[in-house]
Amino acid sequence: MEKRKKTMLFILALGLLIAVLLVLIAFARTWDKTDIEFRVHINEQLIQESTFGESPTFAIWIENPNTGGLQTIFVTKRAALGDWEGKADVPVALPQWFEVFKIENKSNNLPSYEKPAPLAVTGATPKPGYFTTRVRVTPGSRWDCWIEVNLAGDFNEYYQEYNPEEKTTDEYLTGQPALLYKAEIDAVVGNVVKPELVGMSVLDAEGGNIIQPVKGITTATGIFDEMSISVIRPKPRIIEWD
């Protein structure tokens, strides 16, 4: 009996020691590390008022201002897979991010089922409400942060489904063009910035700049009615999920 008791105590002590070591390892993994966290709120009312009632397509990426290096952090599934319900592609959905995708993947084509965006950055289109995603960066580094968003079928007087004067139809039923937001941030824990609207993403048939001055935009500026980018200390995790 005494021997069994000692064995149990030894097992408990060993288990406690292992637990303590795992916790210490978890803290060590996050020591002197920083994450950039993106947080947006998707406006449910605008979703319901759009033609399709479907949450917006959007992409989030960062850019190194010194090297021009690009890294996609998140992109919704439709854009990542080229899943456009009957259409081969919709190049007007996220024109700027599609260029980022081509650079990152050394490709001249848009994402497709055959050659999609990496699973690590692809996610189901979030429902209305809050959405957050983050990326690990070097402490003290500086980044340009980009968010591009498009809500299909949000027509207005300027971007009509059918323009009777010009006798033209919105081929992709896009409505108002994708909007592009940008913020600069230093990776110092506690820093918080709000992305600013820098333009709308519009394909130019002559190959000109995709980012154009905002024109005729109304409700689209409220697709994300809250946005923030903050630098936080990573939460210690015993198991690191990719």
C-alpha cells in the first residue's frame, strides 16, 4: 500500500512538472513577439439591402514599405477559389488583391479551383458582425496594412444594374466598386490605427492604375462600419495551430 501511494505521488508530481514545463514553453514561444490584429464589423443592414443578401468579399494583406514584399493575411472563399456561381471569374470583385495574388504566387491568372489561394489564408465569408484575423510580425517592424472590400449588388444611382441612358448592363452585378483602405503601423504593442479610405479598385481596360479616386460611392463606405488595426502580444498557447 505504501509503495502504491508513493507511486501515485510520483505520477502526480511528474504530471504537475510536465504541465508547468508546457506552460513555460507556451510563454517562451510568445516572448518578445508581436501580432498585428485586424478587426472589422460587417454591417448587417447593408447586406440585407443588397441584391444578393450575401456578406461582402474582402481581402486583407500587409506590405513591407522598404522591400515592397506582400503577404496575404485573409481572403474570403469566393475570391480565393474563383467560386462565382456560374461565372468563370469576376475580375472586378477585388482587383487590387488579385494583383497581390499574382505577385505572391508568380502567376498571371486569377485564383481558381485548380490554382486557389493557399488554405492558410482562405476562409469562409464571415457573417455580419465582428471579424478578426492576425499575423505574426517582427517587433518594431513597420508595415502598410491593406483591406479591400466589395459587396455585390449594392447598386445606387451612379452604379446601376442597367443604365438606360448609356444602355449598358453591370456585367458582373457588382454594384459599387471595391473600396481600398490603408493604414501604416509600427509593430509596437499597444499601437492602434484606423484604416483610411484611399480609393476604389476599378479595372482599367487600357491597363492604367487600378486604384482610382472615389466617385459616386454612397453606402459602400459603410460595409465595414467599424475597422481597427492593433499591435498585440500573442496569447501563450501550448499547441500552436497553423
